[in-house]
Amino acid sequence: MAEAFARIHSPDDVEAHSAGSRPSGVVNTRAIEVMAELGYDLASHASEGLADIPAGEYAAVVTMGCGDACPHVPTSRRVDWEIPDPKDFDLEDFRAVRDDLGLRVGRLLDEITAAA
């Protein structure tokens, strides 16, 4: 969902990638459902691992609660968001995580754009 929000809110020259340390191989159907409510087709995305993202340095890397287990991805800006994995949440709580992600991604893009 974070990658989707980055694609929704970013300028055309911003590339966003999302990857997990233990990807399931499928996008969560509830994530597809709640993003469709906002008019975004998350079904076109894939569940990818860190080895799947392009090599290089990133303007920002956001981790979500992995602590010391986070792998190294070259960046000048690292942010850790303590956001729970909503995979087992009911629909209302899943939407709350979606909305929180949307706000955080929007703020981060604003900060990156202002610093550029």
C-alpha cells in the first residue's frame, strides 16, 4: 500500500519500490480491496522481496518495524515507521492502517521534494 501511495502522490520522476524481508508471493486481497476503494488497482502489483528491487541508492528508505533485522539498502535517509502488519485485521482496522500509510507517505514525499 505504501508503494501505491507513493505512486499516487509523487511527481512523475519519482520511482517507488516496495519489498519485504519475507514476501508471501501474493498481494493481500484485503489490501487490494481497500486500495480499490480509493480508485487504485493494487492487483497489478506483486509481492516482492528485497532482492527484487533495483540496485542503487535511494532518496529514502522506509522500514516498518524490522529493527535490527532490517537489511542494508543504500540511502541518505532512513525512516522506521512502527506500523502493525494489518494482514489479520478486520476491514475497519485495515482501512485505518491504509489511511495512516497514505498520510505518512504524503508527508515523506513533501519532505523529500522540499529538500531537493
